[in-house]
Amino acid sequence: MDLQAILQRLRTELADLALREIEPAAGLDAAMRANRAVPAAYLIPLSERGQASGHTGEVDQIEHRLFAVVQAVDVGNAHGVVDLKTLRQRVKRALVGFVPDPSMGDPVLFVGGELVEFEGNGRLLWSDEFGYSGYFSNP
């Protein structure tokens, strides 16, 4: 799954938040092992599901793509640069309605979010999931 447009969108729209990292990760384990700097955001591909298009046949498909933005913040520091609420709102504003490929797809929609990990040192990892549909054609 190519998430470059989404990664660039996050980097552009969150530039003023002074996040330590906005990086891709191969999965949740990779994001959790990444640099322990906070605040940070990690973009993770989750799934792709193909669906045949009824009027064009099996080789032209709609692809439903699901990805996550794992956000790391320090909730133990009252003077933290970015809190979870602010970061989540900004990520949603950056992505909901964004069309990664205007020529071939639909806008990104918010799917849900959940706590991933809350360490004893005050570091919290939260994952928000987003989805969008696009098209695949095999000429």
C-alpha cells in the first residue's frame, strides 16, 4: 500500500506542532520499537481488500485501504509540547476528507481509535484508524 501522499500530508499539516518524528512504520511492533522520542506519529498500513467492480469485471477493482496513525505522547509531563487530545484533533483535521489520489479515489474517513500502550513512565501510545477506497485496474 502506497501511503506517501498521506505521509506528506501529515508532515505538512502537523509541521507547526514540533513533533519529534512523523515517520512510516512497517507495523505496530516497529512503531513501538522506533525512537522513543515524544511527541511523535507513525503511519502504519493495516489492510487492503479488493472488491470486483460489477460493471467492469474482475480486473478492475475497488480497493478498500485501512491504515493507522500511532501517536506517542508524554502524559506524565504537564508541560508537554503536545497533548494527546490536540494531536488527535490535528491528525483527524489533516486526514478526514483528504483525497490521496484525486484521479482515482475517495476521501479518507475516520474509522476508530484505541489505546495501544500506556507505560509507567508516562508515555502513551494511541492508534487512530482511517480508511479510504481507490481503484485498481489491470489492463
